[in-house]
Amino acid sequence: MIPLPSSIKLDSADPSFPILDITHSTCRARLALHGAHVLSWIPRDHDEVFYLSPETHMKAGKAIRGGIPLCWPWFSAHPTDTSLPSHGFARIHFWNLDSAIDTPEKIILGLSLTIDGLSAKVEISFGDSLHISLETTNQDEKPRHVGGAMHSYFSVGDISQVHVTGLAGAPYTDCVNTITADFPLDPLHFDREIDANFHTTCPTQLVDRDKKRIIQVEKSASPTTVIWNPWIAKSQRLADLPDDGYKKFVCIEPAILNHEMHELLPGASFSFSTTIHLRAQ
Ligand code: TA6
């Protein structure tokens, strides 16, 4: 383990599953080296931003339910080999912690993972806002196609009191009802399972009237934003989510879907990123 600044402690409650505990003047946060997975981010003067299932696995090889799962180097099912893990390798492997820097404005962590001829480097900045940039480099001798997503589970006070704006007019695919259309002008409310891919590069806002806050999700280099809430039946089917878990989160996911994948020539790199801001409503 590299030397850590005093603002970062290694939570060794489970030595087999290292978690970094961050206490900074701007925020508190927690990150698991497994998946380079943001578990928690509590900006100064705000409540917890992310939902973490009380029934999540926290062990090698199992995806964590909540926080920010990094889906890489593909999103959802692999485009050609369905025997490969859904949402890729990143979230089910331990990443190397390469750097940990404490500045007056933020904590900056650098982590890396190399697997199957592809190298990933993620930079995560915790401060008054949260920034994640995920860079892929093709270490293979042949061109490779790469996609992925930042599958953020945003904590909400009451699902009936939230809506998402910023999607007006965006072409979208409703994956539950297999409908493709342009999204209407009004906000997206949650009264059923929502699993939809919005073709937009615009920021989206999660407006939470219960918590009296607006979470703004900005992004770069990802053509799609996925919105997901499992609702009742799917919550009951997911073993790592309480039956009423759907009431407590909305996923807003900057994504590069399989049909949008980048072709990386040998040695080439590309990055995509997200920045999350909060403001009182
Ligand atoms: O959020 C989009 C999605 O692909 C949904 O279809 C749902 O499966 C969700 O990801 C969770 O996936 P996971 O593999 O973490 O259960």
C-alpha cells in the first residue's frame, strides 16, 4: 500500500477487502479497492449522496450493490459472449491504488487495473463535487472495442418525491417496454420499473423534494445516460437489495453502450468522465 496522507485511513475491518476512509475539510467519503468502488460521499453541509444496499456483498469477485459500480470494458451483457460477466470486469476485481493526494480543495485518488489486454486508469476527486475520469489504453496487439458506464446509485428520501430533468426531447429506448421514441418535455417521474437509455450528452438533474436537494450529473464522452429504478418486483428478485430498496435510490449512469463502443487501435487511449454537484433546492 502506498503511503497515505493523514486524511485517508485504511479501514482494515476486513483485511481481505480494503476500504479507504476519507475525512477532508470539504467532505467525507469511502472507497473500496475492489472495483475502485465509491461507497459513500458526504459533502460538507449535505447528507450522504449515494445509496448502498444494507444487503450488498462485500467480497472478492462479487459486485457491490450501490455507490458507483464502474462498468468496464462493457455495459450490461457482453456484445458477443454472454458467458462473460454482466457490466464487465472492473467492478469484480481489486484495483491497484497508485496515488493518493490531499489538496486544500479535494482528495485525488488514482487507481489502475489491467486485464485481458486492456489497461484502465481511474482518477477520482472527492471535494465539494465528485469527479471520476476513466481512461482505457489498448495494450493488445489488435484493435479492441471498449465501452462502459458509471452506474451511480443516488440516495433519495422518498421515490415518490423525486424526478429527473434534463432529458426533454432526447431520443430514448425504454428497455422494459421495448419502446423507442423522443422523450417528452416533462420530467421523468418514478411510479414503475424504469430502465431506459437516453441518447443525450446533456447534464441531468435529480430533483429530490424530500431531501430538498438537486443532484446534477454532468459527463463527457458518453453518448448515453441510463436511468434505472428496479421498482417492486425486481427489488424482490434481487437478493442483495431489500424488498423496499427501490424506494431509496435512482441510478443515473453516464454510459457508452455496446453499439457505441470506441475502437481503440493498439496503444491508443480514450477517457470518459462524470462530475457530480449538489445544490440545495
Ligand atoms: O441500470 C441498468 C442495468 O443494466 C439494469 O438493466 C439492471 O440490470 C442494472 O443495470 C443492475 O445490474 P446488476 O448487474 O448490477 O444487477
